[in-house]
Amino acid sequence: MTGTALRPEAVEELRDRILADPSLILDDKDLMRTLVSASERGMGDNIVDLRGLAMERLEARLDRLEETHRAVIAAAYENLSGTNQIHRAILRMLDPDQFEGFLRNLGTDVVQILNVDAIKLVLESPEAGPDPALERISEVLRVVPVGFIETYMSSDRGPTTRQVLLRQSIPQTDTLYGAKAPDLRSEACMRLDLGAHRMAGMLVMATENPHMFKPGQGTDLLAFFAGIFERSMRRWLA
């Protein structure tokens, strides 16, 4: 008798436990694989064990289901986290009662909450150019010539009518980001509707993370953020 052999009463007790709760074995993949392998060896090399093949297929299917399950949970968590970020940013954005404070919040608190490196509010004007008065208000605000936004939001395929554009290739211009431009790797551009008889507007977010904004990602949250933002801007422009 080897040192690892069980006493007859212990074997009987183990057998009773397994019969009472088969999941003790069925839920253990390593144990089931060992039992199936032992069964195959007992049958000999010339016998095809369909049960073994079925077990392998079920294990492969189970592994795929587990991977899908983890991916779904991760996506749901990421979506919830993104929703919370947007909600916090909106609440902070709505706090100021002065336009200057509104712009300052964009460049400080909102940037930190959304974990981006730059946010710019872009407004078109036929008299665009350096304006010391605007520069004193906030470095977030950029006034550009008419038609700039349409050109800036164009992709390799030409102009786009989408409200939100995500990309990992930022146009090489210092008009918006200044000295930060070379370090930025991905960007979200949001077209703004500032009301009838008003020039075009755009909100842009950029980051050094090349994977934060990229084509194919969902844009619902950013579209929602842009909708709240443009309504706030209409209040300030009224």
C-alpha cells in the first residue's frame, strides 16, 4: 500500500459525496480532462472516443464564451465609467455664472475630469485674427476664418456632415493647440450648432494617448456632451 492510498472508508465517503453532488467533478475542467484521458488510455489507441472529442469541443466553446463574457463586462464597465466622466464634466461646466469662468473651467477642471490634454472652443468670424482681449479671457477660445471648421473636420475622403469626428491623425497646424500640437496623437472634433444667423462653431479635445479617440468608437456620449455645450453657448451668446 502506497503512502497516497486512501482508507476504504475514506474512498466510500468520497464516492458518496460525488454521487450526492456530481458538480464536484463536472465543474472541474482539469479533473474532467484527466478522467477522459485515463478513459481513452484504457480503450486503446485504435478506438476513437467520441466523448473525448465532444469534451474538447465543449471546452473550446466554454473558453470562447468566457472570453466573450469578460469582453462584455469590460465594455459595460468602460461605458459606465465614460458616462460618469461626461456627467461630472457637464455639471462642472454648468457651475460658472460668467463666460470667463465658463471658459476657464473648460481649460482646467473639465480637462482633468475628461482626462484629455487640451480642449479648444473654435468660433468662426469674418474678422478672425489675433485679439489680445480674447487672449486675456482664456487660451481655450480660438477665433478662426470662415470655412476653417469645414476644412478642419474633413477626412481623407473629403468633407463630412457628422457631428462628431474621431481620429488619430491631427492636422499639422498650430492654430488650435499651439506648441502642444506635435505631442498630441488623437482628437475628437464636435460640430456645434450655436443657433440661427450665427457663425459655425466647433469643440475639440485632444490627447497624447493615440488610442483614446479613434475611428469606430461610439460617439453617443460625445454627441450628448456637445449638445449640452452648444445650449450653454447659446445662453452666453444671447
